[in-house]
Amino acid sequence: MRLPMDYLAGPRYKGEERIPGKTVIITGANSGIGKEVARDLAKRGGKIILACRNMEECKQVQGEIKIESYNRNVICKKLDLGSTKSIRVFAADINKNESRVDVLINNAGIMRTPTRVVTEDGFEAQLGINHLGHFLLTTLLLDKIKKSAPSRIINVSSIAHKRGKINFDDLNSKDSYEPGEAYDQSKLANILFTIELAERLKGTGVTVNAVHPGLVKTKIFRYMGLYNSNISSFILFPLTWLVLRTPEQGAQTTLYCALAPELVNVTGKYF
């Protein structure tokens, strides 16, 4: 029996593609959408690399997915997108030890930190993690991804990009910080990166697309007081139950972009 929220959440991806021999990297795969994407792709027989900052959570998810998918090829690797050092170490490991990267899913992100937080390298955290970290990671893995063509890069963005503005005078939000504006800027940066990289990679067999997964109940809301208040949560529960997607539902568009045969030559788009 399907519930009303199942209809409101939109269709599920019904493709039956198998991906044995293919390698997929998913950032932020220890929870939420990333975990559900990893779970689905592992069941399809691929080598799934869970790129996570929290290794304890990563290993727990790794164990769950191995058992559910009967796939031993689910790997945990340390990746802190707020550290260029960590990103370079991760990329060097992949370039040295992996023969191919067929799909890179830039999924990890944070949203609306109430006060300005900076990364290890001094970047405003939302811009640093949501965009700059993935920008560097993608760039460092690009040669491997090209050699694996036809291959795909998927940038998980948000409809918030429509409100975004790139503040070139204060890109790092040092002079003035507003949580929503910083988040919107980072999501717009994801879109601009997608469009430009897709243009530069034309003819290489590598596609680059952006995804808005919808409003999904994940840890990304953890900094928003509205969702941390017991009173507000109780009052809003009926509405959020209808509006917010589950992580599994939120994963469907990413799965479509990662697997659908009809998208093999589609690039520079927003889904």
C-alpha cells in the first residue's frame, strides 16, 4: 500500500542495470542520500568506495551494505572535504590503487551553520565543503575518470541555487556572514561548476550533471533550530511528514543520473 507521501515524492528509478567491473566513489556516504545511493549501487555489483570523514560511521554503513548486497567490494576511505591535505591524500590513493573511476558522486554537504565556521584551510565551511572541496577532488581525479570513459560526474546541488549570488567582493563571507546566503552561494557554485566542466569535457566521454534531490530528511538540517526544537518538530511533524522525502526517495534522481542508459551523452544539465 502506497502512502500519500510516496506519490508526492515522485517516481522511483526502475532501471535494472548491473555495474560489475565499475567503480563508483560517493562522498558523504555514511548517512542520508549518500548511504542509500551506495546501498543501491552495491546491489548492482559495482565496486563502491565510501568517501567519508567519520570513519566509525563509515565502517558501520560498510558492514550493513555488505550484508544486504552480498557485495564484498564496498570500501571505506577517509576523506575530509574541509581539508585540502585530506583531499590530496585521498585522490593520490585512488589514482595509485584504483584502475578506474566510472562514476564520481559529489554528494557530501553542510547547510546553514548558525555562525561562520572555517575549514582547515580557512575557507567559509559551506563554500569550502560543498563546492571547493568537491572542485579539488574532481580535478585531481579527472585523468582517471577520463581514462574510464564513458564515465559520469554527478554534483548534488539544491534548488537553493536559484537564490544564490556569487559575492566576489566577500566570497569567503568574512565581512558579513548570513547562513542562508552562504549556503545558496555554495549551491550556485555547484551549478556553475557543472556547466563549465561539462563544456570543457565535451568529446571526452565524460558527462557532468547536477542534481536537486528535493527536500530530504537527513542530517543536513542539523544546524537549523526549527528542526532541533522539540516543540517546533511536534507542531510541524504532519507537514514535514508529507513534504520531506526519505533518504531513499531522495536518492532516486542521483541513481537515475548515475545509471540511466539514455543519459550516456547528456551533460551540463540540472535534474
